[in-house]
Amino acid sequence: GFLTDRYQEGLENDFEELVEQVEQVEQVEQVEQIDAPDELGTESASEPDLAEFLWRSEGVAIAHLNIPSLNLSKTVVSGVGVQALRKGPGHYSHTPLPGMPGNSAIAGHRTTWGAPFGEINELEPGDEILMQTVQGSFTYRVVEQMGGRGHFIISPNRLDVLEQDFDTYPNRLTLISCHPKLTAP
């Protein structure tokens, strides 16, 4: 946990800098658009690629997660590899980023490495989950699962929770952790 706390301090600063960079780029683009609108509607070769601010290398800060009911505030990293999850909750890179259409999925340890999702089983329907990315702030609400709780338990090889099913809850956030507590499955 001590090492994860140190990682989180650096990641929080990194994420704040990332947000500032995006804001500066957006301000420059707005000024350029006002001063010299592009008549052809094409991007100039000197404009930065905004995708670099969205899709980051594994283990790099990409978002901030806040769950008030659990008193949880963590910086989320890109990827769910062993090294990435030691730094904090990790975003499954093959799912959309929080705030984008689809099912965004984030994994976190429940016991070790700071246990960001140590109390995930205490989430109740209606609890808010706040996500900030470089695209803005997004609020999710925990929906009722089987048995009226805010969570459900699956086998470790059940990957359908990551599917991009747009019929039910088209824009959602899926939080994933181990069960039972003190185990790794």
C-alpha cells in the first residue's frame, strides 16, 4: 500500500498536467479557428493529434475515479497488467474510455497494492461514481444487480461483463475486482 500511495501521488500530478495540456491545446485551437478559419475544413499539419491525450501507454494516468460512498479517490491508469495495477485501478484498453459510448471497464485490487476496490461489495444501487478524463467529468450511478445489491459475483473466466452491449445501459462503467476478499481469482 505504501508503494501504491507513492505511485498515486505521482499519477495525480501527471493527470493534472495532462488535463492542463489538453486545455492549452483546446485554447490554441479556438484562437486559431477564430483568427484564421480553415476554409477547406482540413486540419493543418502542425495541429497536435488529440488521440495521444486519450490513448496512453500502459501504467500512465488517464482518469480520476471518485466514489463518495466508499470515500475512494484514485487516479486510474491505462491497462490492467500486473505492473499497471500496482499503481492503482486500471482501464481495460479494449473498452471505451469513461464518458465515451459503450461499456468502459476498470479493474482494481481488493486486498493488496492499496486495495482501491477493497470495499467494492458495499456499493449500493444509486451510489454515484464520478469519473474525470481529459474529455470532461462524467457521473455514473450504480444500478441494481441480482438480489437488489449494487454488485454481483462472476467466475474469473466470464468475460461477457466486458461486452459492448448497447441495449442495456448503453453508456456504462464496469468495475471489476477479486472475490472472495484475500484471494486472486
